[in-house]
Amino acid sequence: MLAEVVVDLGAIRANVAALQSLVAPARVAGVIKSNAYGHGLREVAEAIATLVDRLCVYELEEAVALRDAGISARIHVLGPITPGDLDIAHAANVELTLWDDATYAAQVASVARRRRTPFTIHAKIDTGVTRLGMRASDAPRVLERYRAQPEYRIAGVFSHLAAAEELDSNYTEEQLRHFLGATAAFDPSVERHIAASAAAMLWPQTRLGAVRAGIALYGIWPSAPTQTIMHERGLALQPALTWRTQIVAVHDVPAQTFVGYGCTYRTERASRIGVLPIGYAEGLARAASNTAWVLTGGVRVPIVGRVCMNMTFIDITDAPQADSGSIVTLIGRDGSEHIDANEAGAWADTIGYEVVARLPARIPRSYR
């Protein structure tokens, strides 16, 4: 093998149950965008479709792939849909995001009229991320217009929080006030949702009708504060993903030997250098060069030299059992040692979200 990803679907299901228990009576919407954060779109959807209120994806293509796989659960497309694909979206019976009162909204309504069935929509309000969403000051007028149009069936009104990972974020409270104020006069039976994983944990007042659980589904903590606080409160998440490769060559080299491009690493002692058959094209960040660690035989060993496009070097001098063919764990457990996605992200000056989401779909995945 060059590399493999092993996904524990039982862990993901257990995480759904733990999150649902935490946020009840709010419902959990399972966010499986970007190939289920690298864990496998179809497989994760099949594992949790009956456990969550709905599935959330970013692209229409993801929703269509799920429909083609026979998944009949509610699917909310969080991102924009190209006007030319609105007929496909309607035929796939997806719930789409609507945030304007102009051209796109008119195109959505036109397709619904022609197909003689309303679109199910979630209206998005921008409360401070400056991404998709109508202005909060415009929301009462726009929402009322949506409600009056027979081409729309409003399933939800939502927003997104910018700083919910912070324990003392006045901005989170400000965003929630804007959201609740903008929707105060609207039909109270329509679901409101603003919380993702971190807010659902740290800000109970944001749970409202539903929470959009993404990263936490996969047993990855949104931030260090969420992990610390929720451990104290008894919430346990189970990491679901293991990422492995193997050593394909070993070099015994003397001290003062350069390793890799740019001569950024020189051995200080006689060393054993293992070569891995993966690099940044396979999802291992180049920024991990000379900073990250991996596991082999239950021992932590460092990545040395620059991560190449398709190869990486590790110093296995202190892992004498390691040899060509030995398994190397980049994320996951090996003996008593464990590396999680957030630790791997920190070495590359990024976050666990990016590490798993950027694992190429072509890496073979197995499921248990």
C-alpha cells in the first residue's frame, strides 16, 4: 500500500448519540460536506442517515451522489447552486440555501413554478461572518417575502457564528442577539439554527431548534477549550479516522548527511532514515517538514527534511524494530501512543479540520 485510511463508523454513530444527548431537545443535523471531512461521503451518510434530522452538504454534486446511492434522508445544500443546475436540485428533492431578494431568488422561484412544486429552502442571515447571508436589518422584509411566495417552503432560518470556539466571546452573544432580533417577528414554527459543533458545546443558548454538527461527528474537537470544558462535563468523543502508510526504503547514513530538498535537515549522528511513499499530493502538508512526528512500532519518530510531492523522510534511529515494510501511523493509535488530527494540524500550523478534509478521495478507505 502507499497509504490507507480506516474509518470507524461505529465511533461516528456513537458521537452522534453523544451529541444528541448533549443538545436535546434540539435536533442534530449531520454535516458531511467535503467527503464527510475526509471520512467518506456515502459511507458516513449511510451510517448516520437514520440518526440525524438531516444531512448537510456544501455542493449539489454531493447531494446527487447521495441520492444516486439510494439515500432518501433530508439533504440541505449549504452552498450556492449554479442556476443551470437548479432543475437537478429540484429533481433531487434537496433543501437549498437562499439569501438574497434579487436574481438568484427569482431563478429559484422560476424553476419551482415550472416544475409546479415549491423548493424547500433555508433562509440565511449574515450576522457577522460576511459570507453568504442577507443583512440582519433586511431579514424581516425578505423573510416575509419568501413566506408569501408559493414557490418556497421555508424549512429553516439560519446563520453562522464566527468565534464560538472562544470561551468569553462577546461577539457570539452579539451575533445571537442579531439573529434572534432579525427573526423575532417571523413564524415561530420555522426552525432556527445557528450553532455548529463548538457553539453547541460551549454556548447552550445557541442550540435553538437544531445544531449543525460537523467536526465533532468524527471525534475531532473544534478547539482545545472545547475539549477541556467538555471533558470536565463528561462528553466523550471517539476519533473515527486512522491514516497509515508504510516505510518503502531505509538508508543507514553517517552523521552530517543532508536529507531531502533544500538541505534543510542534516543528521547530527549516524542515523537510519526511512522513506515514506506519500507527500503533499497525498495530503501530508509540506509545512510539516522538520516539525511533525509519526508512529511506528509504538514509537514516535520525527519527519525530517522537506516533505516532497510524493515522498517523505522519517528518522527511525530510535525505533530499531522499524524497517522497510513497517506500518507508519500519521493519525491514530499505535500501541500506547496516539496522534490526533489537531496535533497533526498544529505541527503544520493549521487545524485538524484541514488535515482530514484534504485527505485525497483516491486514498483507499476501509470501514468498520
